Amino acid sequence: MGKVIVWNLVTLDGFFEGVKKWDLDFHMQAWGPELEALSREFGKKAEALVFGRVTYEGMKAYWTTTDDDTEVKAYMNALPKIVASHTLEKPDWNNTRIVKDIAGELVRLKQATDKDIYIFGSADLVASLLQSDVIDEIMLCVVPFLLGKGTPLFKPADQRKPLKLLESRPLASGGIILRYETEKTAP
């Protein structure tokens, strides 16, 4: 069975972007050969990429126009993409489909594959899927940077969510990769 894995870079104070949408300059504090290799690994392991509408639009704008001619660009444009949206009507990025019942779709997809399903960015989507017990792992790169304000990755929730540490890996850049397994909430 496949796993749904959240992947994101966050500042030490918990933000995944600055005050302005797509303010991701802090990523450069952690970027290096280790994160580049991890990014290539995602492309080999992924069944699909999952985005909320806002993240989808930003990723599409970047990956379809960048001059960066790398393996990461190739997989970002080639892999199947699923967008959780009630407002987007027609996808305009290669190999993309729109899904309204994202929790149901991810449960079905997990049962149909042995590969990983990655959610990049998409804080609102992550919040709803955590409450639905669909997410299996949370994988973060904690960037050694205090942003002060911005958009937090994790939103306030009505219930607590226990996590089990699977891995902590320091990077030469000073960042730390953390992998957590989510514990399913009893009904």
C-alpha cells in the first residue's frame, strides 16, 4: 500500500512562506547537494504529486517556465498531479486532474499503489487531511532561519495528532530533515 507523505521546508519558527505568497527565499539557507539529491529521489518514488489550488498554480507557473533543465523539472512536469479544488475548472499543466473529494481519492490511490504520494506545500489541504487521517508521514526540512512572520504550515486544529519520529537527519547546510509517522485517531 502506498503512503501519503507531506513534504515541506519550514523555518525554525514554523513558517513555510513569508507574508507574501511564494516568498521562499529562506529555502536557500538549507539548499545544497543533500536536498537536491532528495528532490531527485522524490521523482523516482512518487506515484503522484498532490496540491491545493494555490500551490498548484504557483508550482505550474514555475515548473513550466523555468530554464532550470534538471531531472527535478522533468519529473515535476511528467508525474501525475492531483489538485484538490472546488473552484478550479480545467487543469492546464501536463498530466493533471482535479478532484473535489481529495480524502476519498487519496485513500483509493493508496490502496492501488505501492509508491508514495507526495503533498508539496498546501497548508490548508494538509490541515484538512490531517483531520481526516489520510496523511501517513510528515517530512520536513527545518531551515535554520527565523522568519518572524508569514504563513504557518500547521493550522489550529480541533484535535491533537500524535506523531512518531522515524528519522532525524542533519544537513551540512544546518537544516534538519525530520520524518514523522502520523498516528491514526481512533473513531
